[in-house]
Amino acid sequence: MKVALPFVAWAALLTVLAAVLWVWSSDHVPPAIFTAAASVAWCVGLYALLRPFPRAVRRAPDLSLASGLVALAIAMLLLSALVGEWLLLIGGGALVAGLVWLARELRAERRVR
């Protein structure tokens, strides 16, 4: 169940975006691309949901929110070249917070070993 959650969430987001594009877009190419991407994401999500995964004991966490925060912060830093200095400051703060959080996760993982 945990494995399929990101795929199903992404598929739901793409489905909503495709539906909005079909309603408001006069061109048929972008909605068709979003619809195709949503159908592929739904297929992958349903496969991950229905496939039996082995129940192996792992020490590593299933999800790391810190790495996601670091990735989001890097995206904010790149986007700040277009948007402005305010996003640069927010992205820099998020990057520092994400790296500190990631360091704490790695240190806690070493303690478990």
C-alpha cells in the first residue's frame, strides 16, 4: 500500500490537470499529453497496489521527507532566477533546513546500525 501511494497521488493530480485542460483549452495536444501521462501513472499505481511485495525487514525509512525538501529547495533556487530575490531567500532557508534534517536522519541511521 505504501509503495503505491506516490504513484496514485501523482496519477490523481495528472487526471485533475487533464480534466481542467480538456475544459479550458482550445488546443487538443496538451490535454491529450496529460491524459496519456495520467493513464500511464494510473497503470503503474494500480500495478504497485496489486503486486505482492515481500515483507523484508529494512532499517532504512520508507520515505525521507528531508530529501524531498532538499529537492524542492533546489527547484526554488533555480526558479528564483525568474521570479526574484524573495524566492531565493525562501529556497536558501529551505535548503539549509533540509540539509540539517537530512544530516540528522543519517546520524540516526548510523546509531541504529
